[in-house]
Amino acid sequence: MNDCDIIEKNKAFYQAYAPYYDRGRSEFFRHETQRIQKDISFINSKRDVSKAKLLDVGSGTGFYSLLAASTGIKNIHCLDLDEQFLNLTRTKFRTQYPETKLTCHNNDMRSFIDQYSHDTLRNFDIFFFGSVLHYVPNHEELLQKIINDAPKSIYYLSSIPLTLGSTQSFFQSAFLRVDYLFHRLLKQPPPLVRHVPDQATVNVNIETLADLFMQNSFEIYTYNYTTFHSSIFNVITKPIKNIFPSIGTHSTLIATPKE
């Protein structure tokens, strides 16, 4: 599958899924909120975010951007493949953070980079990539292009799924189904959405990304974490993760330019 096929396949998926994306995810978002707010606080310790201009790549329905606005970032650009996602984001900002300057771009990552000038990318102080790079073909090449244009910016790469072997992938898929079953029993969210197209993903290697930033004179902060929908499942999977430590695990990387 070539780059265009991956982009078009994911575009079709999100066009079908966008109206329902937030459905039943409030508990998951609640777990994630505290983690992401800590990450933004760490970024704020490196640079005053209140004066920052942010580009949120693969912004979805605005989850990361809204958390950024809650910490004082007032100039936010959202980039996403799906116009419905961007419309939902606009509505949320009008309601929750009307004072924030919000600009939306309906495009894929490569086309956006190719379309805008070096000066445009250089003007962004912070780049967010939240749960998106595994949908972006040749993401390392594209990140290098952005770094070339914005070498003094901060990069926040969050929710990067670990690449698993076939056995761990099987168990992870089973665990995720059981997790959501617990979630449905306890929280009774709306029914699952069915009959949407498949997604297309690519592998992301956190070590390779860390090397890329270090080669470009960035300081690197990374950590792994696990977040499931149900609180009880976050507890009962701890002994299982002693056997399969990578199941349900995601990585985060924050790259800051060396002083």
C-alpha cells in the first residue's frame, strides 16, 4: 500500500467515524487528561506556553488542543484530514475557549508541509502529534522536514503505540475488547458504531524518533504508559503486564532544543 492509499483509506475511515468519535470515550479522556496536562506543564517549564503558537497535527475532535487552551495557550492551529473533526473542534472552542485564536487546516501532514513556506512552519513554537504518527506514512522524513524549518521549536509526540509481535498483538486485541466490555457494563455508554471502513497504520519506532531529535541537537524526555477505558482494567492488568509488558503500552516523547 503506497502513501496515497494509506492517506485515502484513513480519510474514508474518519469521514464515516467522525460524528461518533467522542461517543463512549469520556472515561478514556478523563484518564488521559491528567497525563497530558502534566506533559504540558513540563513543556511550560521549558517555554512560556501562554505566548506560544501551537500546531496540533492530527487534531481530531480537539482533545489535545482543548487541553492546551486550558493551560493558557491562546494561538492554536489544528491540522486534520477530516473537516467534520475540525467543525466539532470549532464548536467546542466557541463554547469553552472563545478567547482562543483558533485556525483550522483541512489537510494531510505531507500536503500541509509542502503547501506552506518555511517561515510559516518556523513561526510555530510548539508542535503536537497526539496519537497520529502511526497513521502517517514516512513520518520520520516529514518530521525531519519540519525540524529543518523549526529547529528551535518544542515537539510533543504522544500516544505512540508500541510495535508488537503477533502473540502480543493477539492478546492486546483481546484485552482491549474486554476492557471496553467492562467500560460498557460500568458506564453504559452509547452503542458501538459499526460498518465503518478499516484504518491503515504504519509502525512507529520511539527509539528511532529519539535518535532523530538527538541528531538535531534536541534534549529528549520519554516515558511509557498504559491507559484503558475502565479504571478496574487498569488495575487488573498490572500482573499480566509482568508477563507481557508491552501490551496496551504507549510511548510519549518530548523534544526541546538545547540551550
